[in-house]
Amino acid sequence: MNRTDPTAPSPDLVEEDARGGVHNLVTRGFLPPSVDVTPAFTHGTSVIQNSRVKIYDRASQPVKSMPYTNPSGFNMASLKFDMSTTPATSTPSPVAAVVSGGDVSKMVVTPIDISFDAPLSSHPPVEQPKGGATGGDDTNGGDSSTIHNLRRNVEKIRGYNELLDTYSLHQFIIRKGKTLSDTPEFISFQRTTEDLWGSVSTSIQELEAMLTSYSVPLAYVDGQKLMKIAAMDATTRGTTELLSCILNMDEVSSLMRRPGQRYKGSQGPDLAVVLIQSVWRMFLTKKRLKNHHGNEDAAVIQRIYRSYRCFSQLQQRLKLVREADLRIWDAQMQRFRANWDTMKMQRRVVVHVPSFASDDRTRLKMDNFSIRQNLQMARMCAIADPNVDIIYISPFELSPDIQRYQVRLLQLGGITDPQTRIRMLHPENVDRFPEHFSLTTLLLYSPHCLKKIKRFVRGKNAYIVTGNVGPEDKRLAIALQIPLLGMDPDKALLYGTRSGGKRIFMAADVNIPMGAHDIYDEDELIQSLSKLIAADVDQNEWLVKIDADQSDTGIASINVQQMQSVAKVRAEKRDMKHMAAEYFQQPDVRDAVLRSIFNELTESYFAANITPCFPDVREARIIGYASIDYMSFADPKTLVGGGRPRQRLWAMQVVPGLTNTAVSFVMFAFLSCSQFNPITGKCHLQVAAPPPAATSATVAPITQAQKAVETILSARPPNGAVVCGPERAYMVLDYIYHPNMATLHFSTFFNTCRLNGVSFDLQRAIGAAFILADSLTAGVMGLMCIGENDKEAFRIARQAVELIGDQVGVQALPDSLSGERLGNFPYLLAIVKRTFDLTRHIVRQVDDISFRDDDASVATYTVAIPFDFHERLSHMSAKTGKNAVCEVVQGEKTSHTQLYHVQLPSPVLKGADGSIKVTAYFTRILTPLPAAIKQSEDQLVVFHAPHVLPSPYATVTQTTRIKLPSTHIERHSTVDPVSVKGSVLTYGPYTAVPGGAPPSSANELITVHFQHNEPFLTMTSLVKEVDVSMWGRVSTEEVVDVEHTGAALAGGFSRFEYSEHDAVSASFRSFVAVLPKHAVNVYYRDQIGNITTSALSDLSNGHTELVLEARYPLFGGWKTQYYLGYSEPTASVLVHANDRFRLEGHLSTCVEHAAVDDLTLKVILPQGATNVQVTAPWLHVEITHTTRRQSFLDAGRPVVILKKTNVVPAHNDVPFTVSFDYPGQYYVYREPALVVGACFGLFVMYMALTRLWNQARQSQTKQD
């Protein structure tokens, strides 16, 4: 029959099919399965003929009758019947009458047929003997009737048994623990429960055992109820259920409840002994348990006491340690204050830690907290002073693009070689702690970073500059033994509050707004506010601020215009005119007004946040940075006549530490080389006097930026006449957040800004400069705009923000392909040519896309992958038409697709044509059909795909090409237009495909059923170990579990047939591995001995090819395992500069055309490797750094583990990178030196012991 199409007619039987044998004909369907093939093997009629077995219905099975054996054993008195009507019975004639009527000796024995298969009337009459006398005739007649009566009695007895089985209650007796099994009732009960007799017999035995144990003499059992209980599960059947079957339950239960009854049975003494022993053992066990609980309680008390004692000792030790740390802190801060005048003129190292010290509640509410801590990267501008080197601690690892941008920014300010004077570090354990931890706390928990800082500042003048000073900054200064340029954390906490700042301003006699401070509860707040309102009734709005609020989020306002008491007082003041002042000064009036306001003051209103104005640095006997928030306003009370009101200046708050605003001003002065005029409050470009005729060779020349920074940081102007130049103003946006900025590419974004005029002019010191606290993928950046005046600075800022809005859009990306605005180019048109390469089991999809946008420039192209394909997506890459590599970023999910954003290296301008090539690899997407084939059959697979590529953009034309491994195509979808040319199927072109979700007609799938005899080489598990040794070798070993994931093999394997067909099948028997160029010491092994042959050869490109051949080929569903290893010289793999080493390698296996389901890559680094950093440029890679590997003569080597699923050979196109620090070239000799030293020490110890022993023996000999 046709296995591909069962509805097709059967093929004709040819001679070749007949030679295949009877089994082949039956298997292929030419002979029905029910035909008798015996004549084909016996060549004629056989002795034994086969025929169908007749199966009878179970209901027609005859009931086996029980023979009647004991006619006199019935106890008629014990029989009970339950019948509605009694059947009519006839009284039989007694047999004795027949015997008494004639001579027994003369009686003729007549054979009697007592077969009961037929009715009584169907038996033939008994023949009479011939030649008898007349008297004998009478006798024979009597014998005939006697036999007839006997037959009728037998039939009645049989009928009685049937009636007994049908109508009997089946009650039997258990006497003295034994069942009376010879009674008719029990025999009938046994006949009726024949099918269930096993469980019934078990229940009867349990009843007998229970009654025997209680010595019950007689019990009547209800067989019907016992039968129901026997049908129950044995685990749920208990004593109560068994006792419910006893009819005389009252007598039995009273007997069983009698004390000591259970010990009167045959095993009564044994049970009594067991009970006595159990009670005594229970008593002993309870006594031991009581002692055990007492011991446990004593142990608990002792443990609590020891814990308390250890805790007390720990507290004492901590107290001593804190006191010692405090003495160290006071000593180093005292030395720092004393030597500050000298230190600031010498070479020094400044450790900048921009930490935000605040309570957990404030830090948890801040979004992007780590990025907010990194907003002060402009601190690096302090290297304008040639005597300053900087160590900048960032909250996370800065990307290379950010580092290069910052270095470039410093170079624009006149610093020639900033890389040599700046160290950018980050805590290595930042990923192990919650995100809201402050930077200083993370640094304290990162010992490697602390060691680097100590190593860099060793023997140099150094100090720490933090952000908001907190207790952890003091701990950091003690840990690094470096002074802190800032106030004591305890004083900072006091002065950093609004109440503490007011106390300072009052002591300094500085104008402050009218208000109240040091308020600690709600009642005190209402009382203070009532007094203030009563003292100044004309004030409409009052601000309520939280005292300790560094983020300026706890500000509210109260408008008192709606208060009836305030309106009433104001009306009275207007009516009284001149007498109001004296009237309201009276104590009773003031108390009444205050009481009315206090009673009504129950509501509060929300107010906008008050941002600080331009800060200034003020010294208040504090070392370090501090900012003061001022408020300047026109006081209407000073308005006299028609003149203008006077300006008032109020000091609002003291902010200890270096604020973002202060840092932005330093960056502004650094970029513009301007000088602040404290008289006018404006900045001007510096015009320096001509330089002197000669300059000392030992003094580095001072640039304009250095002079500007020196002017800012010093109280006196620099030497030399300086004339004010043109005015400069700036506007800063230190925190701009938009989630869509993650789609921007770094170089593409800056090229777009340059083309649109958003840049910085070095000659005029005008333009926009971006402040990058993190990569653009975080969606955060800062912006500083410098202009000739404030209006121009605002114009430049507006232009830059509008450009950012054009690039990323003003709204976030939508979550579906609904045709709505997506990104920044909704009207993009595309031409797509899609190609599916199905020549291997790893499906490769190549999309050639040409696009153009007439409304805006294109910086990112979005690709949509259907969910069915995305589940098996392994790798995706993209290139432009000029073969430039594009970055692919996974985006959001829609209702039926997964989006990926292709970030172009440079944006395609509005109206220009662009092109990209997107390549995607999929595994296990080809389905074998049929799922099982024979050894000699071809493998057929099925491929499904949407005939229209889903895209968020309107597509002009779409074409799909499918490349097959052969021209044998069983069937394919006929979605017009379609064409077949050799082994290539072409669907399309389809024109005017709308963007967004495709219509239902476009969702039609392409189905291709074709021949695919290529092997499906799949590695279900791959464990790859790369052992890096500093002794000259890098060893690699792969442990591979291989499976053929194609169509399974049906039937057995034939070596003869495999050789006869020249191995033309979907199997494979060899693995081809392309090893690296310098691979040596190649080895392999196989635990089951399947892989026994190999061949090693050199390729033209310098690589080495290894061919492993298996003894048995692998068919569908077959598996094997092997080990493959090789070594490479360390110099060819590791690249190092100073103490930094970098290892590059391939992720996947070196075997060609292999897909890996589960891959684990272990990179074993040498002992002593620190600061390990891993770069894995793929999606969904799990990286672990925590494990350590113990080996011979090793204290533990760090291991980097990379785990990834669904890996293909295309992952090897981009290598992974592992970089680490190694402490010098002589560190590798430490272990041999330790071994030699230990051996030498043992030798010296042996010599010393031997000499001591000899001396002891000599002294003993002399004494003897």
C-alpha cells in the first residue's frame, strides 16, 4: 500500500515483490493480516489446520454443578428459607414398598441411565425382560416405578441446592474459633462466593483469629454482609467492620469487653507476658525521656549563656576596635588639617567616591539609583591641576565607549594625556548586593578594589572626596588609611538637616526666612504653624519641609487664604485701620487669634518641589566641600512709591559634600575656560597677559582650563593680569531619562548630533556637551549647554532636547504591531527578500532588506520574529550593505511576535536608501515525517513558515526563497505565486504588504515536505573545559553527548545492507572537527568503544582537521558519547599588557554542522588571578564567577562558567573574552618554591632530631 497517501490505490504486484518473501508481502500490505499462510510453507494440506478461534459469550457458560455426596448430612432444623411462595411438591412413594412386594433373589438388575442432560420425558422406556412368569411381571412393574421415583427424588435434591443458593441467608457458625464448614449453609455460601472466595476466606480467617484470641465459644456470621466487607480494600478493613458481620453481636461484644477475656485463649499467657513487658518498658522509656528533656533544657540554658557571653565579648571587642578606629581617624584628620596648606601645593592623589549616603527609604524610592550616583563624572576635570591624579570609583563598570568619551572630553579641555593620570575603578562585588546600596558600602564589601586603591596611593599624598557624607565614608577612610576631605559624619548629619542649617545661619547672622525648626511631632507642627500665621496674617502660603530630606522630595505647601479665621482677622484689620497694630499686640487678642487658627488648621495641600538656586561654597570651620541653597526674590514690602522692590536673599539650607550643581559649574569652567565674577555674578572668558620671557623647565605649562579651575578652587585670583572677556552662561540638565534611548547606537547618535549642529565649538566655547553617566542602553544621559547668554544657552538646550526627541520619540514604544507609531520612523517602506536555507538540519534565514524613510532619518530597524520560530531561535546577526556589523538588541514582545532592534552604525538620512542583511539560525525546526524509517529508506522532513514575513513597517514587495538539499519534493503549498526550479522554491513577490499585524490571509503557512538525507548531528550536552596554565599550555577538553535527532530507525541494523547500498541514508559515521591553528597533543576517547578510528591533517588555512570515525553509524534516535581534547601554547591564546591578561576563545564545539542543546563552558584560570571580567556578546548567556576548583598543590583556582542553550556554529564567529589580573611573572614559581622549602624544612628538622637523639644516647651511655 502507499504509505505516503493511504487513499491511493495499491501498486501492482511484480515478480521482484514476490521474491521478497511472505513476510515482506504481509508487512507491505499485499497480503491481509488475517490470511492463513500455512499452505505456503507446507506445500499442501497439513496435518494440523489453522482456523479462527470461536469466542463464546461468558453468559452462556454452563454452571458447574456440585455433586450430592451426603444425603443424610442435612440438619433440616437449621435451614432457613426466605421465599414469598412455596413451590408445589408431590409426595414420593417409599422405596421400601417395592422391596417388600417380591423376592429379592429373583429380581432382575435393570441398568438405570441417570444422565440429566435432557428432560425426564425424553428418556426411552426401560425394556422388560423376556420369558418371565406372571408373578414376575408384577414385580418388574414395581421395580420400574421405584427407579422412576428415585430419579425424581434426585432431581428434587438438585433443585433444593439451587433454591438454597438462591434464597438462603448464608448464615454459618464459628465455634471455638473454627468455622463449621460441613453445614449446607456454609457449602452453599462457598458455592455462591466462588469468584470472591480468596478475599472471603481471608476475612473468615481474620474473624477466626479474633474470636480465638478472645475465647468466644459460639458466633453466628452473616455471610451476605461478610461478602460485602470482603470486597473492600484490605487496608481499610478493620475490627469494627468484621464485628458488624456477627449476628449475636451483643453476646460476643459483652464477652470481649469482659476484663481478662483476651488472655483466656490459647495464646493468653504469651499476650499477658507481652503486656507486662510493654508497660514496664513504657515506664522506663518515659523515665529516660524525662531525663533526656532535662538534659536538653540544661543544654539550652548553657547554650544561651555561652551565646550571651560570646555576644558580650564581641561587643567589648567591637567597642575596643571602634575606639581604636576613632583614635586613628582623629589622628589622621588632625595631620590632614595641619598639612593641608602644604599638601594642596604638592603632588597628590584624589580618590573620588560619588556616593549618596541617605536612609534606605530615600534610596529605595529613587529610580536608577546607581546611575544617579554616577552623575558627577565631571569630577575628573580636577586634573586641570597638574599636581592632581584622580582615582574615580564608579557604581558599575563603565563601558569602553563611556571611558573613551570622558577621555576625549578631558582632551578638549587641554589635558594632553589624561589616561595616565586617571584610574576608573568599580567595586567587583556590585552584582552581589541590592541596587539601593550606596557606593561607599559596595566599595567596603569589595576587597580587590580596595587593594587596587591602596596599591595606587602607596607612598603618595592622598585624600578622599565623597558625595553626601555618611558613616560609611568614615569607615572607608579608616579602611584605606586615607583622610577624608569633608566634615565629620556626625556633624554632617547634624548640619545637613534644615534645622541644623538654620542654627548655623543664625550663628553667622545671615538672613533666613521666617519660620520654625526642630519640630518632631504633628502637634508641635500645628502649634508652630499657628503661631507663624498669627504673627504674619498677610502671608498667604507657607511651606512645610521635612528636616532630613537630601533628595528634596518632602516639601508641601499650605494656602491659608481659604481659612475662615484668617479671613476674619484680615477683615478686622482692614476695618480698624490705624488701631489694628496696637489692638492685635494685646496678649488676650493674640491668644484668641492663635486659638482660632489652631482649631481650624487641619488640612494640608500639595505643593511643587523647591529646587535649589545657584550654590556657593562657604567655610564654617569645616574641611571639605559644602553647598548652600539661597533664595533670591523681590520683596514687595520694600516697595516705596513707584520704584522697584528691593531684592532679598535668604539662606535656605546647608548641603555638606560635593553636589551635582557644584560639579556642573566646575565642568562649565573647564570647558569654557571662564572665570566667575563674584561682583556681577556672571562668568567671562579669560584673556591672560603675555607669558614671561623664560619659563622653568621643571614647571609644567598651565593651560587656560587649569587656570579656570584654579580660580574656582582658590580664594585669591591667579598671578598675572587677567582681563574679563566675553560673557558665558550655561544650562545643565544632569538627568535626562527616556526608556527609548536604549535603542540608540553610541556612534550613530553622536554622528546624528554632529550632522544636526548639536556639538561644542572649541574656538568660541559655545555649544552642547553630553554628560554620560552610563551607556545609552540605560536610557539616561546629561546635557550641558553653554552660550553667550542665558537665552542662547536655553536655545541650544532646546535644540538638543528636540533632536533627542526626534531620535527616540516622545512616547515609549508600543507593545503590539498595531500599525500605530513605532519608534521614530512610522512611515518607513521596505523591500524584503527572504531566503530559508534548509540544506542542513540547522535552518538559516537570511533577510535582505532595503528601506527608505521620507519623513525622518533611520537609526534603528526593527525585525519581528514569530513566536513559533523565536522558541527555536539560536543566533541572530545583522550587517549593512557595506558589510558593517550592526548591533542586535532584543526588544519587547507583541501579541504574536518578538521584536529585535537592529542598531545601524550610522543613521540613514531622510529620503536616502538603506540596506541591511539579517541572518538568523534555528534548530529543531524540521520535523521528520514519517517519524520512523527503515535503514534503506530516505528521510523525509516537513518545514512550516509564514509565507509573508511579519514586519512593523509597510513593505513594498516581499519574496521568499526556500533552498532544499535535493530535488525530491513530496509536496509543497501552492500559495500563488509559486515556482519550482530544481531544488529552489520561490514564493512571491507579494506587493503592498501592510505594516503591523498581518491579515488573516497573510498568516497562511508554507508547508514543504521533502527528502533530507543529511545527518541531524545534535549534541544534547556539551561540557567544554578550558584550563589556562601559566606554564605554557592552555588545555581544552570537550565532553560530548551526541544524538541523531532525525527520523528514528525502524527495525534492526544490517551491516550487509548498509554496505550494499553504499551507506546512502540519513545516518553518519564520522565527525569532522576543525581545531585551532596551534593545536597539539590531540586526543580522544570513547567509553563504549564506538569511535575507534581517526585521521589528523593540516588544512591550507593553518588549522588542523580531525576526522573521528565510528564503528557503528548513528541512525535516528541513536546516541553516543566521546571525549575530545587538545592543547595550545599560552603565547598564542593569551594577550597581556603589564599584569592584565586577556583570553579569547570560541563558545561552541569545533565539530562542523553540530547543534548544541545545552552547553557549559568552564574557563579555569590560574591561581592568583583577580579582577576577572567576562565579555559574552550573545543573548541569554548565564555567567558565574563564584566557583573555585581544587587541584593538586593548588589552594583553589577561579573558574568562570558560561551556560547557554541552543548553540550553533555561528556563535563561534564572535569570540568570548575573559580578562584578568595576574600578579607578575614570578608568581608562577611560588608553588615550586613552597614545595622545595617544605622539603628543606623537613630535612633540617630530621637532622636536628637525629643529632638530639644521638646526644641523648651518648649521655645515657656515659651514665651507665
